[in-house]
Amino acid sequence: MKLILVFLFLLNYNFLFSQKTFIPDDAFEQALINYGYDDIFDDSVITSTIDTVMTLYINNMGISDLTGIEDFSSLSELFCYDNQIENLDLSNNYNLFEVNCRSNQLISLSVKNGNPTGLWYFIANNNPDLQCVEVDNVAYANYNWLIDNTAVFSTNCNLSSISQISDEKRLIKIVDLLGKEIIKPTNKTVIYIFDDGTVEKRIMINK
């Protein structure tokens, strides 16, 4: 009986630690290797090494594909700006609190993850080919998140229609007290500037 239990334990252990996440982008995998989450180029990473990662700073690393990000199930902070990413699906990242994916080549972006107010800081501007960002709550996104004026927030970004385009005021810039645009949030007072001319002081408090 004990031998059977030991066998079952080992079988379950090997199964859990053999599950892998597909990482097709070499630059993304190199970043994971640099952080110690991977150790060999094989277009994959062991899932159990990334599903507890809470912060990921991979800006300006030549990344064009973030396939695999969906298995970072504990991810709270993602800073992937200044890359060449075209498609970014964060719909499976339910714990996101801060995201900066500005200055990429995005054509599709989803943050429709079932936790619309959990994502407190979101910047995705300077992506000129991005027309629509899929979200859970359009009004909340317009008021709190920053994208280019040529893009819209919607609950359904498909090729045939864009739904729930809000007429409410929209965030157009986040700056510090000296007027410099904010890229990474810190514990300080910032200014939110809206398209109707109103401004609002807020205190950035890192989670």
C-alpha cells in the first residue's frame, strides 16, 4: 500500500512539474532566463516557475510576441513598453494592478479579465495602429486608463462592430507636478488631464 502511495505521489509530482508554457518569442524567453525563470532555449518554460510571478519588467527588450503571458496567473505588475508587440491578450491575468504597454506596435489588446476595477494603472498610448482595447467596463477605462485618441475602449473588439463606445470624459494624459508624463507609477502626486479640459490630482500609491 505504501509503495502505491509513493508511486502516485511521484507520478503527480512529475506531472505538475512537467507542465510547460509555450514561449515562441526568443527575446521574451531570454528575459525569463535572465530573471532565472528558465535555463534553456526550447520555446517553453516550466509553468510552475512562472505562475507565482507577481512583477514582470520586460521593457525595451526587443520582444514582439508575449504568448505565454496567460500562464502568469499571479501577475500584478506588467511593464512591457518600448517593444514591438503586436498582439497582447491579458484576459487570463486576473490579478493585474499596473500595466504599461505603451510604444509597441499593438493592433489588438484585451484586458477583459473579469476584474475591471482591479487594474488601477494602465497606459497603452503610442500604439498608432491600435483601434480598440477590449475591456469589461468602458466608463471606468475611459476615466482611469490612457490610450491614443485614435483608439476606443469597448466590451467587444471585433472586425464588424465596436460596442459601448462611451461619451463620458476620457483620460488623455498623466503627468507629474512638473508636467512630465508618467511612465512608471511611484508614491507621489500626479495630475490626470481629461479631454473636457478638467484636471484631477491623484496620489500614486504602489501596491
